[in-house]
Amino acid sequence: MRKLRFSFHTQLQFDQPVTQHFYTLRCIPSSDGVQQLFSVNCRVAPKGNIRYNKDGFCNTIGTGCIKETHQYFSFDVEGVAFVKNEKRSVQDLDGRDAIYRYPTLLTMTDNNIKEFLTQLQIKKEDGAGGLIRLREALAKHMKYVPGTTNIQTTASQAFRQGTGVCQDYAHIYLAMARLLGYPARYMSGMMLGEGATHAWVEAAVDGKWIGIDPANDCLVDDRYICFAHGRDYADCPVERGIFLGAASQSQEVLVSVWEK
């Protein structure tokens, strides 16, 4: 078990004034069987009230509205997490594992992915060993190159070009794991260090979720703090919203996780 202190900051900057800004945040860690959260403090600016609830995947979400005219929006959350990232029980599925078995728009396979899997000769019966072999093979095929993809890039597109970031690695891994018969889900959160948010995968084997980090070619351990999970990135973006105004926006994100 590790005791981790974390801080997360995101800010949207608008080039023109906006109003009636409705937002949904999925960057608030929740306590579960793997991580226990303490002293969590959230701040939003311009100042407003945040309502906390759970979405369909039991992720904590924060929603609110800034009615006044503004040209920026920021959200900060900080706290302490005790993390013991052993294999997570799949009891949270409650019989709904089918949602993690089938492809989504971002995790559709194509002939290139299918041929890649055929050459690996991995079967679901290989269990956790098959997941590790898949991770190692994907790490050899891909190169981590920021700026070559975006949030709409599909697994097949990223695999074909052979470059991407953690989101793309996760989508490709999800596509392959599901094709092999493993229920698998997208994980969004933070890991030890400073920088941006991170994405990884959990796959169900023998009644447990096993965390796989394809971008770092490793198993998930106590260095990771989860924000949200879903079928793919579209189910758990850090921030999503709408507003009145003809403004363009830019976003900055800063994450810091250190051992306390």
C-alpha cells in the first residue's frame, strides 16, 4: 500500500466572453476497494456551486453552471489517497460485463488488428499471461508520439500509423482484448509524478480486474489513482461542457502525484 498526495488542475481559456456555461467533470477520485480517499478538496472558478453525483459507471461526477459572463474556467482537486492496487474484484459489474465485451466507435477492429492477433496466437484460455504477451507485443509495435492523434482517433487508425499517446494505446489494447474474449474497460486517472492525466486498461480474468498500462508496458500498481472508467475515452473525459458564445477555447492540465 502507498500513501499518495495528489493535485489536479485544469483551466479553459476562452478568446471571447461566454455565458451560461454548463459543465461536467470526471476528475474527482472516489473511494473503492483499491483506493481510499481522504481530505479531498475541490475548487472551481469563477466561483460556483458543484453538485456531486454518480454516472452510469459509478464514477463520481461534478456538475454545475456559471451563468455570469467569463473568459476562463478552472477546476482544482487535491487530497490524499491510500492505494492498494491488487487485483480488483469484478463484483462491481453486477452481471453487466457485456458492456465491456463489445467494440465501441473508438475501439473497432480492422483486418490489420486481426492479423496482428492471429500472428500472436493468444487465446483467452491463456489468462493473465495472454494479457501480458499482448501488452508486450503492442509496446513493440507502437511509438509514443504526442500530437499525432486526437480524442477522435480510433484504435484502428492509431494502430495503422503506429504512433499515439496513452489514450490510443488503451483503445488499441481494448480492441484486441475484447476480440480475444476478455471483458476490458478504459481507465482514466493519474500516476506518480508530474505532467498530464493518464489512461490505462483493466481486463477481467478469473473474477478479478487486472490493470494493464500499455503505454508504459507494465502492470498497474500502487502508483496509480483512478478518476473514472468506461467503455472508452468517450465515457470518461476529464471535462465536458457547453456554453453560449462564439468563443474558441484552449485547455491546460497539470497533474502532480507524490508519495507522502
